[in-house]
Amino acid sequence: MPRYREGMRVLPALPADAAGVYRVCLLTGDSGGDASPLHDDPDLLGHVYAGAYLAAEPALARVVVDETGVIGYVLGALDTRTFEAWCGREWWPPLRERYPLDAQRRESDAALVRLIHTPDRVPDVVVDEYPSHLHIDLLPRAQGHGVGRALMDGLLARLRDAGSPGIHLGVADSNTNAIGFYERLGFTELTREPGARLYGLRL
């Protein structure tokens, strides 16, 4: 098992890792920084951006762990449209019951609830050529040890082996560290909207 620093390991994600993945999602949810002050419900970011991948495509998911627990992860979907359809059947309906649109919430939480009820849809022109997609997040203690590159290399290899021709991801304009990381890996900008960009890589 590769070691990136004392006690840090990359492992296949298990159902028991969900709480740790949700925690990392929250602590990196503000353009790589801690989003805890922005949300009254600490689980909403995880519900929208992490949980479904652990449930629907666990074979693609990896976590980074050390003595404190989960400190990073990479999650992926082989085929975005298939993943969206699964979420429409299995993931979103119970969350829509749990989080009705008409409840009073601060706007940062309300925006995530709107995504639960009306998820974003990546343009066909992107998905046609880059059907897979991913999310990767690392706490600061996991950064700078080569583990981010190892997570990406492993996921891209798994997707190539599964026959994917390309992968895309979204990133906020303000997350300059992530943008630099993706560009160093060979991702190129595909589309841009106010505040966010889509990047793609052929596999």
C-alpha cells in the first residue's frame, strides 16, 4: 500500500466512510475552504455533491485516511446521464421529502435545496465527448504530499479501463488552486458561466 506521509493511506471507499466524506465536503466547500459558517445544515453539501457517488458508484470512489479519519476523497461517475437517471430514481426523491422547497432557510442552504429539487444539467455538447465526471477534495493536511495526483491518476485509469472516452468537472472561478491543479493534469477549459467553469480531459 503506497504511503504519502506517515500514517496517510488511500483506500477504497466504504459505506462507513460516508460521514467522513461529508465532513471533508463541508470543510472544503467554500472554494476549497471551510464552508461550515455558511450553512446551518452541515449535511446539505454532502447530499448534493458526495453521497450519491458513494451509493451509486462505490467502485470508483477512494478516500484518503490518517489517524484522524477521512481527510480527502475522489468520487466519480462513469456516465453522467446514467448517473443523473439513477439519482432521479433513488437519491433525490427522499431528499426532496426531507427538504421541501417552501421551508424557511438561509439563502446558502436554500440554494442547495433548490439543486436537490432541480439538479444542474451539464450541456449535451460536453457530456457527448466527456461523459464521465468527478469530484475531488482534500483537507489541507492531505495536500502537498502527492496524494491528489495519485487519486486523480487512479480514477482516470479506472475510467479508461471501463471504456470512458473523456471526463469533465466543474470548478469555481475563485478556486484558483484547484484550477491550477487541473490544468497541470492536462484538463482544458470547455465552457464558462458567471463564477464557474467546466474543464474536460480526453481519456
